[in-house]
Amino acid sequence: MFDYNPGSIPPCAGLSSSSSLVCASALATLATHSSRIFEVVNKAELAELCARAEHLIGTEGGGMDQAIEILAVKGNAMFIEFNPLKWTAVELPKSALFAVVHCGATLNKAATSQFNERVVECRIAAQVKYELHLSEFLLRSIFIFECFLLVDCLEIEQVLKCTQGDETLKFKRIYK
């Protein structure tokens, strides 16, 4: 059985197309081998496998897209947590509506490193926060400097010296 459902979502619109393809491929592969897909592998395992598969093809995303695509429940939003993967369905009101609006900008993530760079920056930020016991306010301040004032790593280091003293050495170790 093959079903073709054309859509009008523009390419490179940022709507998780690679994650959707990975999850659909995994589900299709499982369906060819078993009529009871989630008896072969549970939903959490499949979501994690799909996230890992996407890493193997070069996209360093998290696992949120794959998790919602595998764990979704009709008529519900989903509260998803990681390490370990946990989820809670949140029932939506019957009258709930969502609008997906495309601004017209596109980005071919496969042709640039911007997406993977942002993922690495977020991992560094999490590690810095952990190592230096930074408050949410200080962490937000650092990234406001970096993102909006175009402050580089050396200038951020100066901010940390002012607020954390000798802890800056840890920042150097983490950031390199």
C-alpha cells in the first residue's frame, strides 16, 4: 500500500522536514516487518533511535522534533523532557486552533553549518552554566552580549571575570 499526500509547505521553511522523513522512514521500515510496530520497539526508544539516526546523517539537533513526531497524541499538546525521555499529554480545548505562518525566508540547513553551530553553542552554554553555577540572569546576560552586541569570547571572558573571579579558567577549558 502506498499513499501520496502532496502538501504546500515550501522547501527549507524550517518545519522539521528532515526529522519527519527520518521518523516516517523508520515507521515504514518497521511496518514492513511487523503489523504491531510498537511491540517491536516502544515509542520512546523509536524517538531516540530517530534522533540518533539524524545525527548520523549530519544534523546535530536535539530530539524534540523526533519525540513529538513519534509520541504525538491526537487532540493533545505534549510536554516533553529529556534525560531520560519523559512525556505528558496535555489535552487541548476542542476549540484550540494553531496557525503556521511562513515569513518567506528560507534556509537550506544542509548547505550551511549555522544550525549545527547553534546546537554546539547551546551545549557549551549548558556546560558553562553547570561548571560555573551561573544564575539564569547571568547566563541570559552573557548571551545578550554575544548575540545582540556582537561581543566575542574574549569579551565574555571579561564579563565572567567580573562576576565569577577565578572561575574564568573553567570557562576557558569548556569553551575550547
